[in-house]
Amino acid sequence: MSANENPPLAPGSESAADMQAALFASLVLQQTNMALMFLGRLPHPESGEAVKDLEGARMFIDTLGMLEAKTKGNLSPQEAQMLQQSLMTVRMAFVEASREPATTAGGTNPKPETATRAADAPGDKSETRAAPDQDEDGRKKFVKKY
């Protein structure tokens, strides 16, 4: 989009530079909030529950890193500081989240051994344990062969 396509600003309104600074700050905050949501630090807006998706969070963190690299030298000191602070926050949250054990949506930490033992109650000898190449859900893990 060229500068000519932007609507003219009304007298007394923000300048174009102020508008761009606000849009940049909004973009950084959106990316940061999405990363924090996928790290389980913020509740999902629809369900209200914590979501933990490290790969999704990594995509948003990498996008912030790309913004930092591509805008180096072109940001105001305040914008650069906000971007660096956001990156530091989400990177630290990523490290902490990757060290935490996986949790369910309810926030509990299920133990797979307990879940399979409960299914093998006395008198119930049906084969309910997952095979070594399957998840706890009973789905087969993806295997790529060459």
C-alpha cells in the first residue's frame, strides 16, 4: 500500500508517524499475546482455558525475532525497547513452558501409568494399553520413512 492510498488525516489528529508507531506497537503486542497464549500464560479468548502449543508459540516468537532483525536501525528507541522486552519475555516463557510437564486443558498433570492402570482394573483383562508407537489417545504417531 502506498502513502497515497492512506486517507488524509483530519486537522488535530495524529500524524502519520504517530499512527505508524501505534500500529507497530499493536502488532508487537498482538504477536506477544498470541505467543503467551500458546505458552499457557494467557487464557484462550473463546474457551477461557490455558492452551499449551509450543510449536504455535515458536512461530509467533520467530516472527517477533524476524521483526527485530528486519527493523534494526529503523525503530525509535521506545519501539526498539518494547520489541526487545517483548522478545525477552516470550523467550523466557518459552523456556519455562518447555521445561514444564504437559498439562491438560483443566490444568491437571495426568500420569499415563495411572490412566492405563485404571483401565486394567481387576477382572477386566481387555487389552487397553497403547502400543509403544501410539499416543495415550490411541492414535498412531506419525512415522516418516524414506
